[in-house]
Amino acid sequence: MTRYITLLFLLLFPVFILGTTIHDQLAKIDTLYDTRDQDNHIKESLVLIDSSKDYIQNKRHDYELLWRYARSASRTPDYLVASKKEKLAILAKGVTLGKQAIELYPKKTDGHYWYAISLGREAELKGILQSLSSIKPIQETMKIILELDPNYHRAHFVLSRLYRKAPKVISIGDPKKSLKHIDIALSMDPTESMYLLEKARVLVKLKKKSKARSFLREFLNMPYNPKYFKDQVERDKADAKILLDKIS
């Protein structure tokens, strides 16, 4: 009888027996995400999230796993070695789980943000003209985020990209709005490489190539700041160099 009770306890409460908690799992997931440029780490983070469901004890734990899946999914176009079909499937799941995170905690920003980023990356992979229906939801989600947290400068960056890349006649494309939002983002984080590259792209869109060239040269001469993800900075500088060569 004692043996039966012990076995039953092991089956029902493996988390406690193994001494691992949801917080341990989240820390491992975050470490994999923070090193996503290393071999298979983005895939490993997705697998670990899926295998961490047994550790969920309340809806907050569920939320933390849901938005983290959307976050990792959003990085698959850059860091996962897989077919386009496989990446789109992961992104679609990221969108779905991001929505579920929002339903659990509609007043928290992480679910909103990573849902929208997964949706945006899915749209980019499909092609903007094939994904026009994604534009409005992303726009509305960023507005919600800014209502929840006016200092969430990443939302201004996303809106800048959205207004710059969306078609002008058949959608919400508006380079002037794009400039407004990227300037706000840069006022809050003036050395973020993604924002700096975006500002240059907006200037080009506005046919201000001289300003764009000066801006790009300044960006390319900036020393690396360790607070930023190094691989992203290097990617942004490589793209900045290509853009500078193109408009010179």
C-alpha cells in the first residue's frame, strides 16, 4: 500500500520530487532565448516551453509560458534552420498562443507585444501583400500597449515599421507617421541599433537621402554597447552598410 501511494505521488507531483519549479524552467528558457544566435538554441527554447506544461500550477505560470513561446517563435525567421513551411507553422502557433496569453492577462504588455511580433514576422515571411489583414491588428495592439504603458518605446518602433512598410494607397502606409514614431522611440532609447537603422530607412522613404547618409555613417561609427544583443547589432550594422552603399 505504501509503495502504491509513493508511486501515485510521483506521478501526480513530479515537479516537487525532482526539485524543479516553473521558475527554473523559465530561467532556462530565457537563457536559451538570450543566446538564440547559438546553434539550435531557439529550437531548444521552443521544445522546452512545450515540455514545461507539467510545471504549471496557476494561470500566471501558463501566461509566462504562452508569451515566451510567441517570443521565441518570432525569432525563427532569423535563427531557426528550417523550411519556410515549418517556420510559418511555428509562427502561426506563436500567434495563437500569444492571443491566449492576452486572454489570460489583458492588462499585461508581454502577451500583447509578442503576439503582434509573431503576427508581423509571419506577415513578412508570407509577403506583405499576402498579409494585409495582419496590419490593422498589429496597429491596434501597439496602441493598446501604449495605453497600458506610455513608455513602452518598442511599440513606437513597431508602429514606425508598420507605417513605413504598409502600402500607402490600399493600407495605412504613411512615412510621416513612421518618422514621428521612430523619433519617439529614439528619444527613449537613442542608441538602440534597430531604432537607428529604422530611422535611416524612414529618411530614405521620405527621399531625404543626404540626412540618411549622415545618420547611417554616425550609426556605423558608434561603439558596441554591451547592454544590447550583439548579434542583432551586427545584423543592423551590416544592413546599414548595405543601405549606405545603395544610396551613396
